[in-house]
Amino acid sequence: MHINMNEHAHPPHLHHGHCNHGRHAVSRSLAIGIALNVAFVAIEIAYGLQANSLALLADAGHNASDVLGLVIALIAMRLALRKPSKRFTYGLQSASIMAALANALLLLVAVGGISWEALQRLSQPEQPAAMTMIVVAAVGVFINGITAYFLHAGHHKDLNIRSAYLHMLADATVSVGVVVSGIVMMNTGWLWIDPLVSLVIALVIVAGTWSLLRDSTSLALHAVPRNIDIGEVKAYLKGLDGVSEVHDLHVWAMSTTGVALSAHLLMPAGHPGDAFIHSTTHELEHRFNINHATLQIEIGNSADPCALSSHAG
């Protein structure tokens, strides 16, 4: 007789209060960042037009895309908190992955616009008001730096927050570049430095966005998260007492913070009991940050073999 038993373990709820507090703190940081950047974009556009500075207008355009990026990140965070339903059995956790991917694409679109305008201005340089550039960009360094500081705590563990954090950090760096270009023009009269800085801005954005685009695309395609070695996961499962084989192993991201696993464990001696399942899923979370595991126990009846035993994993 062949016995297949599916065992599912819920992630521990011991830290739910702490996690919810952390989410609320990040959500508040995103809201503050949105408000600060909306005000700054309006200031940058006004003074960029007054100063005739492409670097300021380019930075304003990029900051505007970042406001949208922060809004997307905030909406995705709120959606991810929704409870599962009959139609969306995982809830809307994957909204955070879609948000990170959308932010990466949004940044690349902004790069195209900035580069096009900069190349046109290089052929026909215009005189900007350097002092206005310096003052407004200096304000940008402060605002973007403060927002990045607020988001710093959550950017290591959440790709969605990382996308927002990288936007703000890049903007702070870019604003420093605008300050430098203004100082150079005041002292040399080199008008081409303004569009050149805009091109440097574009390169900085591409450099900071590439890893975000790669990682978010991979997660959207249900790839194994980069911080998890599936070979080590399989070796751990195969090394458990009573397990002779592991097959149909899958690891994928349910969101930018949640990771799921499903696997078939061949245990000829029979089902080991709930304590085995609970300890295994606990270790999967502790060792590999896999917090949603489903394990199927099989006894290896040759008359009724698992149809998935020869599949990858």
C-alpha cells in the first residue's frame, strides 16, 4: 500500500507584533518620503525653469518618477497585508514583487528621457543659473538623504523597500553631482558640464537599477531567491533521519519577504509524525529563511511510484 501524506506548517506567529510594528514604521517612512519629495519636485521644476538648468530639470524628472516609485512601494506593502481569499489563496503578497519590477522599469524609462535631453543640450549648451542649481540641489541632498535614512532599516530584507531605498540613495548622490557641476560652471564657464552631469545621472541610475531589475524579474518568474542555495536545502532535507530521497523540490518567493518550499520526502519506514514536520519547517526558516513549507511524505511503494520523482529538483 502506497501512502502520500501532505503536511503543511504555518510560519511561526511569535514575532507577528514585531513584524507588524516594523511594517507600520516602514509604511510611515514611505509616506513621509512621498510628501517631502512631492514638495521638492515642485521646487526643482520651478527653479530649474528659472535657472535654465537641464541638470535640475533632469533631477526633477527623476525625483518625480521616484515619487511614483514610493507610491507604488507603499501600495504594494498595503496590498501584501491583505488576507488570503478563495481566489487569491496566498493573498496579494506578490504585489511587492510586481512593485519592485515596476520601479526598476520606471527608472529605466526616466533614464531614456534624461539621456535624450542631455544629448540634445550637449550640441547646443545654454547658460544656467549656477547658484540656483547649487542651492536647490543641496536641498535635494538633504531631503533624499533623510528619506533614504528612514528606509535603510528595511532595505536588506525586502526587495520592495530596497527599490525605494536605492531610488532615494541614488537621488542624494545625483544631487551632489548637480552641486558639483554648478560650482564648476561658476568657476570655469564650461556650459557643457550641465548636460554632462545629466548623462552621469543616467549612468548612475542604470548602475543602481540593474541588480534591482534582475532580482525582481527573477522573483516574478518564481526563481529561487539569490540568498538561498537550493543545493544546501536539498542536502539538509536528505540528511534528516529516515529520509532516503528528496525529489520534486521547489523554492520560490511568494513576496519580497516571504519564501515558500514544497518537496517530496521518501521515508521507507513510514510517516514520522507531526513533531518531525514541525521541527523540519522550523529549521528551514531558521537556516534558510523559508517561512512557508509544504512537505509530502512517501514510503516508496514500488507498485505505486511517485509520478514526479524524475522531475527536476
